[in-house]
Amino acid sequence: MDGNGRWASQRGLPRVMGHRAGVEALRKIIEVSLDIRLKYLTIYAFSTENWKRPTNEVKALMGLLVEYIERELVDLHQKGIKIKPIGDLTALPPKVLVKVEEAVKRTKQNQKLVLQIALNYGGRKEILNAVQKIAQQVAIREIAPTEINEALITEYLYTKGIPEPDLLIRTAGELRLSNFLLWQTAYTEFWFTDVFWPEFTPEHFSQAIKDYAQRQRRFGGLQEN
């Protein structure tokens, strides 16, 4: 969800106002996702690299997350949305962690839409954690090295039990993965737009899905799959 800060700067506003506008855009996309019966929606809310941003901005982002949960949790729950955070949650501020855990507990039985929120998430760290856990199992002879395969590694990722994404949407003219779902996006279709996230509308979302629907996905083979 790129471009919040730039959107605000172009309007002479503090960057945090861009993040607030981004939350409003997200609300609309979640509504559309429910309308079209999408089963999984993953949002990149905060990366392991985002700690490098100015302290005031990081603090504002964390405060905005707490505010969002407090304001939206009842509505999200009533609409059947399941909150699933992915990332190293142990590094989050205690107040944020409490709210995230509250959201997870409250919505764990919901099934209409899984809203996967990447918090303090990094694709490389996710893979590293998986490798370390598998190595521990090998060390105590619970797993043989010959048993390590793609399916096993997938079982040790943050996204265990969640299908690999079909479509990745990147806004604000950015043309890179930025350490996002590196393992899971091996055959994901990408869709890029110069539109800043606060200006990303349900119409843009629908166009991305329409474009995706016209693509042929061969997964390395010759026949359309």
C-alpha cells in the first residue's frame, strides 16, 4: 500500500495524514473483497525495514494501528472477517501486541474473509525462521535431511495454511517486491499502478482483477492452468 507519505507531502500535509487516508482506502477495498467473495486479502502494513523510518512516523503508524483495531474490530467481526497477522509480532510495542492479539482472538472463528496483516514482516526473515526451526528438528532427529522439501518448508512459514497469492497489487509506481512474501509469490501475477494508495479506489481494484482474469497462468508449463 505505497504512496501514503508522498500523497500527503504533495498536499502540504504531515506524512501521518497520508497514512490515515490510506486506512480509508483500505476500508473500501475490504468492502469490495467481501462483495466479490474474495477469501484471502493480505496487506503489507509494516515491514522489518520500516523501523528505519523517523521515530515519530513509526510511533504514529503504531498508534494508527491501535486506533484502527479499536474502531473497526466490532464491524470486522460482524462481517465475518478473520484477522491473521504475519511477521515477528514479538518486536511490536506491548499496547499494539495486546490489541492485535485481541483482534485475533475475537475473529478466529470467522470464515468469510481472511485479512492477513503483515506486521514487522520480512520475507527473508520468514524463510530464515523456517530454516532454523527445521534445522532444530533435524538436530534432534525428528526430521531427516532427505525429508526437507518445498511442502515442509511451507509448513514452517508464517502463512501456513494460507494459499499462495494469485495476484499482487503494488501502488505508487513501485516495481519491486520489497521483501514481501518472497517464497509465496514464486508464480504470483503482478499488477502495477502509479496511483498512490490513498487514491486507490474499488474501480482500480476491479480493473486489477479483470486484468488478472485475462492472463494465462502456465506455472512453467505449456498449457493454460
